[in-house]
Amino acid sequence: MGIKVVTIGGGSSYTPELIEGFIKRYHELPVRELWLVDIEEGREKLEVIGALAKRMVEEAGVPMEIKVTLDRREALMGADFVTTQLRVGLLDARIKDERIPLSHRVLGQETNGAGGFFKGLRTIPVILDIIRDIEELCPEAWLINFTNPAGMITEAVLRHTDFKRFIGLCNVPLGMHMGLSQLLDVDPERLRVDFAGLNHMVFGLNFYLDGRDIRGKAMDALQRPDAHISMANIMAEPWDPDFIRGLDVMPCPYLRYYWKHGDMLEKDLKNFENNGTRAEVVKELERELFELYRDPKLKTKPKQLEERGGAYYSDAACELISSIYNDRGDIQVVNTHNRGAVANLPYDCAVEVSSVITKEGPRPLTVGELPEEVIGIVRQIKTFERLTADAAVSGDRVKALTALNVNPLIPSDRVGRIILEEMLTSHREYLPNFFNTFKSKGEV
């Protein structure tokens, strides 16, 4: 009979990646219906994406029905899989997330520091609301969340719901895997990397080629001058080779925001003054992409989409869904319950870790303790994630201020207070929890 997939945030510029992934895997993952869902503000983009998706499916000759709707509950009825790729407040909210901190000479970034904090505050309540709909309308469906900050959202779901069929997903570990395979000049299918840590703070711990341990060779490669493994949205600042030798693990590209903080802030401030924020660059990229998407002759994913930062998205998302559907038992990197997989992080917290994927969901690989060289910052960010999740649900301003100031990218409690108040005011429309006139607890 095939399966029904619902994509919430279907008007995203990333959606053609997802369509391509489903088309490529139709022989193993027979998607009968793909519902693309968005909100009224995203209606025009949703219609453009829906039309392109139908052309792509027709061109590929697969019997997949594309349905487009603004009615989330209608779409969810009887779904087998739900994917979320939404941005509360659209790109204009991201621009504020980046501009306001930078105006105080603090890093403004989509998923780290103050920017990631406010994206989490806006997004967590929406994801929890979607879960309530799923529990009512399609309780056996798996929810695959690609929305950032994915780790923080997974933490909120684990802490504030009893929903078990939730998996957070990110393309960064896959990008790291592909980057290392290129450095080693080997087919990525022959390479295995064991990952563990947090979302956007994950580490490659063990390295195997055709089943043989190549840790020494991999770490040597990561110290080479050309070892600039990064993402399209992160400047590829080179690491000091001795620093990588001392860590003795492969760091996630996002760790540049913490361990190369001064360099990254200086470049971001310069770009901010001369060219605007990354969000404004992305907004222009999206405008250009949607001009391409509107072309009725376009029937495949355009190569320009890779500049958006979505490389490997379809591989990560579609491989995960296919592995659950087919009970494949392969290893993928997901955000899920720790349950002792990382011994020196809380048992009940969310981690990003290599896991065996089955029809019952992910089974994390036990990796032992993260090295002493990295566990300190990982624990600090885990505390930040947990406090932010609690603040998003409660609307408690004191907890929000504490969460923000725990983050190492915030230089002082005074600056943290200023940024908190400015951003709360700026995002007031999307943060009703923090402006409940009947709530006295947590007033600051």
C-alpha cells in the first residue's frame, strides 16, 4: 500500500532535497503520499515548492502523490512518518537573532549562543504542539525533526513529553564523514566514523576503513593544512595542528564558534558592517532559489541549493526513514536518549550519537566517556540546552536569563540581560509565554 509522509514546513527551500531523496529510494521506501504543510505566511512558497515537487515526481515516473495544504491536522491523519523543518518567524526572525547580538559585539549565529537560544524559545512550544496533534491523529507515526536547534528540541521533547517516537536529525555528522573520506581519498562507503556528543557539538571518536582501525591515519589527516572540513554556512578557519593532536578526536565545524571565538567574532562583525548577517545572505539565496523553482521547465533539484547549506539533507533524512521502515539495523548518527551511551553525560539527556536504526527506533552505541579534553564544554552546553528547554515551556524569565548566561558565548551577565530584553521585545509575537500578564513567577 505504501506509506504516508507529512513534511511540516513544506515550503522550505530545502524541500527539493527531500523530494529527490524519496524519488531515489522509491524502490525501498514506497512513499504513496507526501503531504507538504505550511502556514498562511508561507502559502506562496508552499505553492511554488508543491508545483516543483509534482514536476520532479512526474519526471522521475514514480507513483508518489504530492498534496499541499495549510491544514496541519488534515495532513497528519493516518501518517506513518512526520518530518519537521520549520522556522518560527521565518528568515526575518533569524535576521534579528543575528543582528541584535552582533550590535553588542556578541556572536550572532543561528543555532549557537543568543541566536540559537531564541530560536529554541520560539521553536520548542511549536514542536510540542505538533506532538500533541500526532499523539491524537497518528500516534504510531515517527517524528523526524530536522529543525534547529535539533539537540535542544530533542532535550525539550524528552523532558516535557512522554512521546517516544521522536528522533532529532542533523546533516553535520554526514558532512564530517564525507569531508574525512575526501581527505583520506577513499570511498565514503568504506569508511566508518563513530560519533558522540551533542548536536552541533559532536565528535568523531573512532575511525575504521573496511573494518580496520585507522585512528592514527585519520588523526594525521585532520592535522594537514588542507583539512578544512566545514559547512557551507561556517567559515573554514583552519585548526592549529597541535590543538587537533592534543584533542585526539575530530571536532564538529561548529566548535569554531567556541574554540576560535575571537577570529569568528571578528569576521562576523566585519561581514555585519559590510555585507549584513548570514541570515540576510540566506534570504537573498532563497530569493534566487525560488526564482529557479518557479520555472515550469525545472524538473530536478537545482545545484544552487547546495549553497544554502543543505548538502546531504536528503541522504540523512531519507536514509533514516528507510532504515526504520525496512528494519535495516544499519548505523546512523541521530539525536536521541543517552541511556548510558555516553557515560559522562546524564543518563536521561539528549545526545547526538551513532546508533543502530531499527523499526523500534535508534539503539545508541555505547561509546564510554568523552575525553577529558572536550567533556567540560559539552557539559556546559548540555546545561544551557536543558535550562533553555525549561524556560521555553515555562516562560520563566529568570530561568531564561540564567540559561543565556550559562552559554560561554555570552561575555557577561550584564550583556546577557541587555540581549535578553531586546530580543524578547523583538520576538514578542512568537513568545507569548513570556508576556502572560497573569504570570508573576519569574518576573525580572
